[in-house]
Amino acid sequence: MFFWSLVLIAVGIFSSFIYGRSRIKLNSKKQGTKSKSLPNYYAQYVLMWCLFPALIVYFSWAIFQEQIIQNIVISNFEYIEGAVYNEGLLLAEIRNVANNPSFADGKSIEIINAASHYSSLRQISQISFYTSIIIIMLLGALYASQKLKPEFHAQHTIEKYIQYILIFCSSVAIFTTIGIVFSLIFESLRFFAEVSIFEFLFSTEWYPFIPIREGQTAAEGSFGAVPIFAGTFLVMVVAMCVAAPLGLLTAIYLAEYASQRVRKIVKPLLEILAGIPTIVYGFFAFVSVAPFVKAFGQSIGIDASPTSALAAGMVMGVMIIPFISSLSDDVINSVPQSLREGSFGIGANKAETIKKVILPAALPGIVGAFLLAISRAIGETMIVVVAAGTAPNLTGNPFENVTTVTVQIVVALIGDQEFDNPRTLSAFALGLVLFVITLFLNIIALQIVKRYRERYE
Amino acid sequence: MNNSVAKEKIVSLRKKRSLEDMRFKYYGFTAMCLSLAVLVFLLYTIFSKGYTAFQKTIVLLEVDYNQEVLKLTPDSSDEEMEKGKFFRVKKQAIENFFPDLSKSDIKLIKKLFSINVDNEIKDYFLENPEVINTKQQIWVTAHSDVDQLLKGNSRRDVPEDRRKLNDIQLSYVDQLVEENRVKQVFNNFFFTKADSRHPEIAGVAGSFMGSLFTLFTVFILSFPIAIGASVYLEEFAPKNRITELIEVNISNLAAVPSIVFGLLGLGVLLNVFGLPRSTPLVGGSVLALMTLPTIIIACRASLKAVPPSIKEGALAVGATKTQAVFHHVVPLALPGTLTGTIIGLAQALGETAPLIMIGMIAFIPNIPTGLTEPSAALPVQIYLWVESAERGFQEKSAAAIMVILIFLFMMNAIAVFLRNRFERKW
């Protein structure tokens, strides 16, 4: 349906363009004056007045049509006294029957009625959709064509419109942030209406209760997120233990010791490491590293579970090595050459220069890089989903199974999503915590790096 | 005397210091090599686990296309042929697979064949309707358990109750191998079929198409918006609070965890706007929002790289600012913006978590044909297969990873090509 309407819109704007061009030429000939702008600008003016109202109609229809139809169908549904209905299931059933008449066998009469109601509404909606698009395009073109006079500055108006479009494009990022913040806060508030915020932040029991039968309340579950935060922290620490030394030493080697040729080969290779999708790392952790960790744990007498904080953390560390090394590389390269020369001048060798001059000078930038890496490690999902396990476990032992914030979000939202129980809503509360922490780390890190840059510029 | 002691001290100190220098250098070198070694090991693991998925095991089956069993006649119409009783033919073929089989053995042998065998027997017949009332030797797909056994992925020396195939089945498989009635051929199913509960007929075609549709949506949404935003911020935006806010916002958005974008998609696109779940349309929109900051940053860099003299030249001959920017600066920056967009798309291709959030994790056994149809995506498919308990799926997940890596590699190659071909040094 929507494909053909796009074709319709395309035809509409094409003809409006042609119309605008010929109309302004005609008008200026009639008046015997030259138009203030080139004919193409008048044509574009008509086109815009045709296109944008049509797009608004198009998108509002695409977004709201289904919902409105469903609401009408549901509100007109002939409920039978005493029977309990699940609205979502009911709607799905009605839709199935409406889309595929062969499903109608054996369905109750009120569902068949609702289905025919649904399809008739859809038909009405389609017809009115096409007519309203055509009407709105004609109206737009009509309005614009009244302005097609030679003394009208079409170019100025067009350039103003273009400015508006550009401003809209740049504000998409703002809208995204607002959307994130509002959806997280709104759903979290619904969660905290049922679970106290103190329990969530300070209790150590995480047994989210999933209501199985109708009528069960969810208050019986317990939502203390401390084990989840602890698990996230543990995995992050393991990851940083791997990534911080390897990444930093690699950066130092590349920036200070390596020849041009080595840099030219190694940097793209590290970029490959950075570009590998995280699910691939998850596979690697699951297939290679986790069995190895288990075997290693057994050989030193520790009972390791098949999924462990250590396996997930190590692989996550590998994932953020290129991140740390490229950021630190930049930071080390921006330490002024004069500091190096001064140090060499008083007789220090390379290692001493690096350790006593360059690293202290670059320290703020490196700290910033580490903070960014930590924020990335906390927000990483697929590696931990595959390799860290799902059982909340308050432990400091990296050989044990732990769970993280991101894992719990995924677990809560896989499968049926009923937005009336805290199990599902807890994902948004956890997401809010994640968002706030990563944002906080990020802002600090960016500030540190910025201040560091300013110092040497 | 005193002098020589001091000299010795200095020499030994210098030795120690240069040793220290060497050691430090080797620390760095080792760290770099370790990181690269992990990369090699990672690729090796994927290849060694995955290359077997490109082959499948087929078994020679003698099928008797008897017209009475099929309930067809030589001049049946096409529709009638579609409805032929091929499962009965298959049953007969399996009963006669080895001479003198007992009932319990027939049951066991049935499990050596893929569930798809009915279709294969049928397809063979539909292609060659003249084989009616003849016996045909047909190669059909073996069950994943046989496949894994013959590829050496599942071991036969574990106790019987922990094996998928019991001793009797093993002996039959061995007999087949001896009689040359099994062989390994190229696994076309992997590239032509969508996901399935049965590993031997599961493929990446469905999720590949899903990923393509998703990337298409990402491109359609993010490319124009990113160009618009970066042109505005680079060329038109006044230096004020709001502009600064937008810039800070973009740089912070780039570091928001991807899973949070998934929550945005779930909370806003699905719950508020009611867009269809599990579809490339929603997945693509979420990923477009996610990659937008990356692309904007790249686009701004390439706009910045165009020398101001070009814009000034246009202004000097009387162009308006809009004309100067859109007729001169943007076309020159276009290759750079395209490169940035492709890199953003590559990032979007590998994202898994947001797609799980908006329900692209559902089991979809057919190949999607549009933006608003439920579909899978490659990375989510990999996740589903990694998590699957069935042994046959492990090689599939590694092979799917190879597909996604090759896809990524090609996108990056295109980006590099564009950069080298069209980039101008000013």
C-alpha cells in the first residue's frame, strides 16, 4: 500500500515541478517583465508545497493508521459477559482472521464480526489515505501557484526553506536524546511505582518474578540490582586488566619505537580488530576462551563454570585493546616534540623519556581514554550475553558465573513483552542506570581530554 | 684510582639503563604481537569451526516412483502432481534401504535422514515427471547428526546415552560409508534457505536479506539527515548556545551503548508509534539513529577538508551562500561523506543488541521480501545459532560469521576504493 503511495507522491512532485516552471514563464510573458528569480526556483517552490504536506500525511498515516483502527475495533467489540479477554491476543486473532479467511473456521461469531469490521475499516482508511494525499498535494500546489508572480522572490523563500530543513536534520540528534531520556524515565517510573528505588539500588536479591497465570501480582519477586552491578563491575575490571596494559604498551610501541612501515601494517590490523562485530567476539569467547578458562580453573583446583566472568572479561578486553591503543596513540603523539628533545638533551634514553616525561605529560589524556574504554565495556552486550551467564551472583571470584546490566536487559526483553509487569519494566530501569553511568563517564572523559588538548595547543 | 671506580660505575649504570630501555621496547613489542596474535587466533577459530558448514552430507536412496503408491498417473496435471503422496514413496524407500530390516531398525534409520527428504523426492519428480513407475537412485540430504559424525564434529567414543546416534545407527552409518552410499557435497542450502529448527536445512539467505533491508533503511534515513546536519553545523550554524548544545549532544550520543538505542526503539518506535515488530523498518530506524553521530562526524570532517577558497570564489561571482554550499562545497565533499556513511553502515551491520530489543530475534523460517515483514538479521542469526544446544548449529554460526566478515570486508574495501579514487588533495 505504502509503496504505491510513494509512486503517487513522486508523480505528484514531478508534475508540480513542470507545472511551476511553465506557469512562471507564462506569467512573466503575460506581464512582460522578467521574473526576479530563475524559473527553476519557482518550480522548486511549488514542488516543496506539494511534497511536504504529502509527506506529513504519509507519515502520520503510516504511524497512526493501525493503532486507530485497532482502537475502534476493540472499543466496538461485543464482549461476552464474564469472559476474560487478553487484548493483545484478541487483536492478533482478529487480524489473523481478517488477513486470512481460512482462519475463520471455528472462531466465535464476535471475532468474525470484528474481523470484517477490521477489514472494512482498513479499506476505508486506504481509500481516504489516497484521496487525502491527492487533495493535499493539489491544495499545496494551488496555494503555491498563487504566488507565482514575476515580482515574487522565489529564491529567497527556497533558501529559507532549505535552512529549515537543515535545522530539522541537525535537531534529529536532539530528538533522539530526548526520546531516549523520556522513554527510559517514563518506563522506569512505572517500574519504581511497583518496586521501591531503595530495594532496586541496595538490596542484594535479584529474583525477578514472572507472573505465569492471570491475576498473579508481580510484587512477590525481588529486584535488588546489587549483584548485577557487581557482576558488571567484575567483568569490566577483568576487561581493563587485559586491555589497559596491552593497549597502552601497544600505543607506546607504535608511537615511539615502531618504524613507519610497522605502523602502516599494524594500524589497519588493529582497525580490523576494532571493526569485528561484538557477536563474533561472543562466539569466540563461548567456543574457545570459556572452555579454556574452565580447563585452566580445574587444573589449578578451582571449580569454574562453563560461562564465567573471566572468559567474558578477557574477550571484552581484547575487544577494547584497539580502542585504547588508538586513543592513547593520538594522545602520545600530541605531546609536544620539545618535551622529548629536552629529555634526550639531558641524556635520558627512550624508555626513561617515555616513563618520566611523556607518560606524565600524557596522563590526563590516557585517563580519559581509559574512562571511555570503561564506558564501552560497561555498555557492551553480546559478549557477556553469550559468555558471562544469566544467573545473578554476588561474587568476586572471576571463575564464577556472573551477570551484567546489559545481560539482564536482554533477558528481560526476550520473548513475550507484557508491559504490565516489573520484570519487563526492570529492563528500562537498568537501561536508565546504564545510560546515566556511561553518559557521566563520557562527559568526564571528554572534559579531561579537551582540557589536555588545550594545554598543549 | 677513584676515577676508574667512578668510570666503572658509570659504565655499569649505562649498561643497566640501556638494558632497561631494551626491555621496555620489548614489552611494547610483545603487547602489540599479543594483540595481533589474538586476531589471528580469532580468525583461525572461526575458519576451523566454520568451514565444514559449507559442505553437507548426502545419502544415496533408491526411490520407486510407483504410480499406485503416489496415487498419480502418467498424465496427471501439475496440480495433481503437487499433491502426490511422496511421503509414502519415501517411507517405502527407507523400508527397503537395507535388505531385511526389522521394524525398530526402520525407525532408527528414518532418523538418519533429513526432514527435507520428502521435498527432495518431490522436487526430483516434478523436474522429471517421466520417471514415474521407475526406480531412481537419488542423493538426498542426511540428518544433521550423521553429517556432524562424518565431519568429525561429534565424537563416537563417548557412552551411548550421551550420543545422538546409538550403536545400531552408527553401524548402519559405517555400512553406508563402506558401500559408498554417502558423500559430502557443497551445501547449497546454507545460501538459499532461511533459518530452520533442523541444522541440515538451515541457511543464511533469510537473515542476509533481512540485513540488506535493514542496511537499506539505515542508508535511506541516515545519509540525507547526516548530510543536512553536517552542512548546517559546518556552514550555516550561528555560533551560539543552541549550536553548541547540538554538538555536545552529537558527541555524547556517539558513546551511548547500543542497547540503549534498542530500548529507545522498543519504548518509542514500537510502543508509542506502533510500528510493526521484528521488521527491518524498525531495526533500520534504530540503527540509523545509532550510526547518525558517526556519520555526521565523518561528513563534517570531509566538509571541512574542502578549502574555503572554493566557497569564496563562488560567493565572489555572486552566488548566494546556499548556492555556494550546495553547488560547490557539497559535491566536492560527497566522496568523503559517502566513505563515512559506508563505515557507519558497516558498524550498523554488526550491531546485534538493538535488534534483539525490537524483536528481530524471532524465529523466521522464510526469506523476507519487504521492509515491513518480520525478518532476522545476520548478527542476530549468529547469536541464535551460538545459543542453540544443537551441535549442528555451531558450525553454522561460524560460517555465518565468515559471511558477515566478508560482507564487512567488502564494505570497507568499497570505502577505501572511494577514498582513493575520488579524494582530492588540495
